[in-house]
Amino acid sequence: MDQVTRGWLIYELTDSALQLGLVRGIQAVPFLLLSPVAGSAADRGAAGNPLGRSVGRGLDGRAAGSLAMIVIYVALPRARHIR
């Protein structure tokens, strides 16, 4: 539901399918880059290691924060969006 509402908001603010596609593509980048690393770490037994879990959460938090800043910058309401 979060992805649908975020996409709807971006499209409503920008009226641009291109910008919506760019934001959706940017949202996928952390998953594409970190999936092989996370899979390898999980296979090596990081599930029993509390430090491994905290590092993973930290990376996830940083990725989410970076994405939020990009979304805010791209979808920042401008005067022309206020009707």
C-alpha cells in the first residue's frame, strides 16, 4: 500500500510519468545492489550474529533515508502544483 500511495503522490504532484518511473527505478537500486551481498552474508551464517543483523539494519536505514531525500527533492511541491 505504501508503494501505491507514494507513486500516486508523485504522479499527482508532477503529472509526469517519466518522473514517476525515475523514482520507481531509484527505489529499486538499493535492492539490486545489496541483494547479492545480503544473500552471501546470510549464507555464511550471519543469522546467528547480532552484529551482522545490526549492520544490515543500519544499511537498510541509510538506504531508506537516501531514498526519502531523493523523493522529497523530486516531488517537492512547487507553486504550480497548488491549485
